[in-house]
Amino acid sequence: MHSSFVLIAALLTLPLFAQERAAAPRPDGAETPMLVYAPSAVRPGQCAPLALISHGAGGSEDGYSYLAEALSGRGFTAIVMGHRESGLGALGAEIHGEGFSHGVRALVADPNAEQARLLDVSAALKWADARCRAPFRVLLGHSMGAETVMLEAGARNMIDVASPPAGQDRFDAYVALSPEGPGLVFPAHAWRSIRKPMLVLTGTRDQSLTGAPQTRQIPWHDLPADAPRRCHWLAVIDRAIHMNFAGNGIGADRVESLVTQTIAGFLTGVRAGNCVAPDAIPGLDLRMK
């Protein structure tokens, strides 16, 4: 009996992440599926800050739970959006016709798929605002989701995604995990006009679709200096591969911890209006401007 009570007590001390499945109507008549993670604590009469998460090509709203849980644990309403036009079914169709590498490239550079993603962002924002308008909003995305982040923030593109739905810049901060450099979706110097706080996260083994892992750092180098806030950050995680940022692959646990620590520090600084460099973290190279 004693061991049973100990087990129950241990379970009660674990963090609980309340999840809700929902669907938001899109402006074009389609629906955006969402997995909503409730904030750990909200003051009575106040709205929680909002974090929207955009998955990569072939993903779904069921992914990125480590990121959503970390954000909800810090008081955010975290919503992982499902992008049906660039989810598993869409990726499978592209791969079947083009082969894996060409299929991924074709989907990532498909303007219709990206326009649909931006409509998903609009739908999720409207749905969240109808419940409680957040005092602070951040858009996060991985891989093709980072492409969505950059387009929302105002990066120029060469796949004919118009503004709107691109370039609406409706968030207080942006987090791009494994963004693409120039060549497939974005032209050179596509990011020079982005002024909002931006965190770019990548890894030393985060191979891109257009070149070596270092090309994923180009968007940060192209961002203008964010003085005096210093809230344009580049974080490069040693030995991190592309899928680690989605919570998959060998070493994912280590990468997840570094990702969530970095995002927490970044968002704390942005909300304070001045991003202060954290203490050095082993395995993480952090630059800011």
C-alpha cells in the first residue's frame, strides 16, 4: 500500500499539460486543425501570451509537443497548427512523383502550399483572439514552418507569395528553427527589412536544401542590427541535426533542452524590451545584435 501512495504522489507532482483539439475556419473556407496547450497559470481577468507553432513539411499539429509544453509551462497559450496542404499526405504525393529530395524541395517552394500556411496563421490568430486577445504574440516555426515565420515577418520571396497573406507582421517576436537561406524560396538579402525581434536556431549538422548547414545562418546575418534592444539572436547548437529540432533523431533530448532554454531567455528579453546575453551554455554558440 505504501508504494502505491508513493507512486500516486509522484504522479501528482508531474507537470500536466492540458490539451484541446480545435479547428479554426480559414478565410478561403477550409479549416485549420490545431492542438492547443493551455497555459500553466493565468491571473484572473488576464489573457495569457500566445505562441503559435508552425510545423515542417510532412508534419502535423501532433508534433512539437516538447516545444508547446515548454511554452505552456511558462504561461503561454501554445497552439500547434496543422498545415494540411503541406502535411504528410501532401509530402507523400510529392515524393511519389519526384523522389524524396526533389519532392521535399517541390513542396517547400510551392506557393499555394505556403499561401495556405499563412491562411492557417490568420485562422489560428482569429480563433485565439476570439477567446482572449493575447497581450504578447510570438510565431515559431521549424523548417518549412521557419519559411512561414519569415514570410509573415516580411521577408521577400521569389515564389510569388503576395502580401497579403505574406508580410502582415502581426507578432511581437519570431522564432525560426532551421530556416532556409537564399536560393529556393528567398532571394539574397530577403531579410533586411525585418525589424521585429527574431531568434534563428540551427545546428552544426543541420543540412539545408540549398547547401551546407552554414547557409541556415544567412538570414540572421542579413537582419539589421536591433540596437538598443539587441533582440536579433542566432543560436547554433553543436552536433544538432535537422530533425532534432522537431524532437526526433539521436540526441534530440539534448537539443530540445538547449532550444527551450534559448527560446525562454529570448522571449524574456523581448518582453522586457532589452535582450541580455545569458550565461554561456555548453554546446551552444549564441550571437546577438
